[in-house]
Amino acid sequence: MAILVFSLIVSVVFPGYRIAQIRRVSSDTILVVTSENGAWKGCSPESLSIVNGTEDFFLTDGVKFGDYYVFSTCGSGMLLIGRSWSERWGFSKMGPNRQYCSSMEFYLGKLIAGFSDGLCETLRSGIKPWDFFQRGKASYTLDIAVNGELSSTSNLSGVFFIRSNGQAENLLFPDSLSHNKNLFFLSESLLVGTDSAIWLFDGFLWHLVGKTPPVYCFYVDSAYIWVGTFKGVEIYDRKYLRKIFEYGNCPVYSICNFKGKWLFGTPLGLFSDSLPSSEQAENEIVNTFREYPHPFIDPPFPAGFNISPDQTYLFASTFDGKLRIHKGIDFNNPAYTPITAGFDGEVVSAGTSSTGANYITVRYFNHPDEFGAIFMHAHLAELSSLGKGDNFRAKDTLGYVGRTGRATNDHLHLEARIDNHGSYFSVNPLIWIKPGEGTGAVAGIITENGVLLEGAKIYGVFKPDNVETPFIYAETYPRGIISDPELGENFFIDGVLPGFYEINIKHTGRESQKWTLEVRQGLISWVEIDVSL
């Protein structure tokens, strides 16, 4: 079958940059949205030009709406860009829960966007919320799909049909625990790609199409269903829904057939008619392996809620220099989501901080005294019912997600502090939290001429994405951040699936040589690199 034959010549655009989306905006124009290198448009992959005004933002998607473009961002609201004008709808206009947009689609002539507080219609004058999806788990939008007068949306509570009269129908999706639910209409049926499977809703029942790595996108032609996954492309026969082909071994975030060429959006760039290979020789691998240094605590939320930290503002991050150094990690979940204990323990302190944030600090009994940490949970919706000296059991509720203090949206801020000495002794909480099933971690020491390299960006490690805040890069710790006392790292990346990864480091405009590491389940891949050598 000619459609399944790929070129052996790898053609790549924007090497080293994550491609968030490829859209065909007209019969002869494509729009390529990158996460950190702006949005580009043109009549071919080789003749793309930047959409001015997009280069300074972390982009997640983009569409052409009439005579102007609309772009969604990670943490900066939305951008509207015309031929001679541009606007950014930031915090003052969009509000705190609409700084991260998960998806955009056209529906009955309207542009619908999904946020952590539900679906909204995007108008030239502003945002108009859809009331049904404004409460609890139903507010946390993951994806949108459209087929004529029928549309569908997914969120933490499930998958829904939305009729043209605005009525919502819960389809009772059987995988209630998956936080990744990508949607696509196959004629009158609905495809859903999750963290581990593809499902089909035929209008009456759900059918399991097959098990798969995490699904990021669908592309359908007259004969085949193309599925972009964490491990490459899977191709299914459209009539019988049987997998007939697999290709590639790197994540594919977007697929488009444009003027006879297959375009694949990946973390390594935009590829035409081919995908990169990660097969490496053993003598190129630079890492060793270590055990995790501490007893684990469980993630701080019940099953079915988001347990992936905000990937754009991880521990020690400055959000590309825009924010203060982050002394903890953030988990985005709807208001009043229960915050649960990660193990048996006791309360060290609880109350309201000087900035107005409700907090509770706890010590877990499974941590040795010498290098034990206490964990501070901040921005709680209300004061915790627990007080200093109270004991609790694993999975007990410590409080509820809120936005008290200096928070800009509903989320939990979690810090790990050594010996109760305050935020000056904060260490990376991710080293203490039980890693995702089947994953490992990458950590180490990056230096330049023997001196710790501060604020360097580490690209090339791919993680199953949090829909709202996809992982783009890690940062080495800046001045003022201390290493874990038992690990001694100056960067740490959690939740990495096993495999080989080609890494590069970018710092002060320079790019170092590439290096290769192997990740194994349940272990830390430890690297020590001096970029000056």
C-alpha cells in the first residue's frame, strides 16, 4: 500500500523545538505552532515565515479566525494577531483560570476554547463562559472535537456530547481515571485516545479499539486512522479498526497531510514524510543508574484528579526569567479538590501566612530523622481542620485546593523543607513523591569549567504530557536553590518513560554538544556533564 511507504530521508524543520500543532488554515497554507519558537505559516514546510508577535510566548495551539489569528499559550492567556494589530488577553481580561488553554475548535461559526474553569466562546470583544462546564471536575477541560452541529468535550469528570441547543450529555466514559482524553469524530462515532488505550463510542456503547502508549492526536483519511502517540505513529484500518502498522519511536503531537506530504510534529521538530530514530550505540550513553534516595510518599490527590505538576513552573524554575524562583511545585486542580496525606504522619503547623495563604505543614513517619523533610501545602481554600500535633493516616484529607494568598488560580503549592528551616532550605519535592507507574527519572550535575551551570535549559527528555501544561524543558538550579542532601543534583526530571533520549543543553544563547542517556523503570538515570569539555 503506497500510503504506508515513508521516505528514508529525514527532512526536519525547527530542529530541537517542540511542535505543538500543525493546522491547514487554507488549501495552500499551513500554520505550524511551536512551544518556544513562535508560530509559523507558509505554503510549504520549507518556506515558513514567523507570525510576528508570537515569538516571546510558550504556545499550545493556533487557528485562523476570519482575517486574524488566535493563539493559546502556556501561562500567558491568548494572543489575537491581525495584519497590522495584535492583542494579548492576559490576567486582567481573562482571569486567573484562563491563562492555560487546552484546546480550540470552531463550532457553528464560533471559536470554542477550553480552560481549567470550563468551555468558553471566544468573541472579538472577549470570553463568554458556557455555564454547564463551570463547576468541579467538569470544569477542567482537556479537549474539544466538532462534527457539524455535534461537538464533544472531555474533562476530568468524563466525555460529553454538546448539542446545538447547548444541552450536554454525559457519555459515561469507562476510563474515569485517565487524565488524557484526546477526541476525534469518525463520521458519527467518537474516538477517544487516553494514557493507555483508544476507545470508540458508536452512539450507544463504548468499544475498546486497542491498548496503546499515550495518545496525543488523530488524523483520518478515507482509508486509515493515523494516531500520534508517545512512541510514534500507529495506523488503523478505518473500516475494521485493526492496527496494521507502527512507525517511529518518538512522540508525535500532531499529524497533517499537506500537498501530498505527511507532516509530523514532534519534540525534536517538524518532520516531513519520516520520523527520527533514537537507536543509539552503547558507547554513546553517558549515564549511570542510582536508586531513589528516600522512602516515597503518595501524590497529594485522590485517584481521578490531576497528579502531574505544572510543567511550566517546576521546582527552581523562573518561567524563563519572568517569575521569582519557584521553591516548590504546583498541581492544578479545581477548587475544593481534596488534598490527601501521602503517608501516616503528624501536623507540624497550620494557619494563614503573612501573604494570606492558608497552609498546612506535615511530617511523615516513613522519613529518617537525619535527612527528613517536612511538606508545606499552600493556597488552601479554607483553614485545615487539623492543627499542630494532630496525627493523621495516609489518604486522610489535609485540606482543599484554593487560591488564597498570592495564587493566580486554583492550585496546590507543595514544598519539601529540610529540618523545618523555612523556604531557604527547600529541596525538590519530586524526589520524594512516588513516581508514575512504569517510569524513571533523570538527574545529575551540569557544570561549565567545573562550576555549577545555573539556569541552563535541558531539552530532549519527553514525558507523557499533562494536557494543560506540557513538558518542554528542564532547568538547572539557580543560585539560592540547594540540592537534595542525599542525591546532590542540580536538576531533576521525574516521570520519564523508559528508553533512549538524545539531550542537548542551551545556555546564554549557546548550544552544547548532544549526549545520549538511557532511562530505566524505577531508577534515576544519573549524568555528570561539563559543557566546556
